Amino acid sequence: MVGYLAEPWLTAKRGDGLYLVGVPKVGAAVRLDDPEIADAALVRELLPRVHALVPVGSRGAWHEADVLAREAGLEAELEGAAETGSAGPATALVAEASDAPRLSLPVRRLGWLR
């Protein structure tokens, strides 16, 4: 996708929200013209608006949210139904931000940092 590194690379703060951006899909459900999946243009749009952004891999969104929290020396307080399913070839992202990003594709709050 896109490589980008700012110093410091992670500017997480207690109270920041953790958001699932896009819909995790895998296998035959993945179509390049699907408006529900993340793409490179979305990553470029989000980078200046969030504190951290990572693709969701085979371990699911909750795993990625937990990794982000640990990297920042914080804990993830996750809420709602578990998001543990694979997102296949990075069809969804976990964003960490003060406020939920407003986008044309689905954004769901996973929890927050404490």
C-alpha cells in the first residue's frame, strides 16, 4: 500500500478512540470495486487526520487495536462484539484518533485507549 513514517511514529493519547475503518472481507468476498473496503487513496486521506493507522490482518481488528495500544505503552479497552475475523488482504484498517473519522465507507468504534 503506502509507506509513511513520522517522528514519533505513534502519537497515541489516553482517551483516543480506536476505530474499524471499512469492512473486513476475505476470499471471494474481496472485489476491487467494493466501496466498503480500504484502499490506498483512503490511507492517504486518513494519514494526516489520525494518530495511527494499521491494516487489519488475519488476526482481526481487535488484535491490531491491542498491538497499537501496547506499542504506545497503553491498554486497549475494547467494546461491543469481538472483531477477530480476518480482513484478508488488508480490506479494513484500525485507526486511532481523537474523533471518529467521517468517511463514505463504514467506520465503527472498537474502543479506546487507557
